[in-house]
Amino acid sequence: MAITSSAKKANRVSKKRHIFNVRRKRVLGDTTKEVKKLIAAGKAVDAEKLLAKVHQAIDKAAKIGIIKPNAASRKKSRLIKAIRRIGK
């Protein structure tokens, strides 16, 4: 239990950030799953349409530190590679 006022404030801030991070991570996971389902179904055109939305979610997650920059780059690269593979 926080005793000092600064510790109480830090606890409040931590809770707010946690909620925001969980929300951002959920958006990241949901959009990635949507694209992966489309890739598995062989729908390259639809997957490419959602790709911008996924890139945005990945970049925002990397920007605030939910995932590391190299992990973000790797995720984007692998999704593009998978879409190109089914497009041919």
C-alpha cells in the first residue's frame, strides 16, 4: 500500500498506463490476427487492404514501448512476406 502522496500518484499513473498499454496490445493482436486469417484463407487482396491498419498498430505499439523496435520491424516484414507468398 502506498503511503506517501508521491507513491499514491505513481500508483494512479501506473494504473492508467497499464490500461492504455493493454488496449494498445489488444488492438495490435486483433489486427494481426485478422490479417493472418486472411492470409490463411488465401485472400491476398483483402490482406493488403488491412496491412496499413496493422502497420499503424505495430508502429504505435513500438512507439510507446509495448514491443521493441526490432520486433515491430520483424512483424511487419513477415506479414508482407506472407502476403507476397500467397499473392503469387
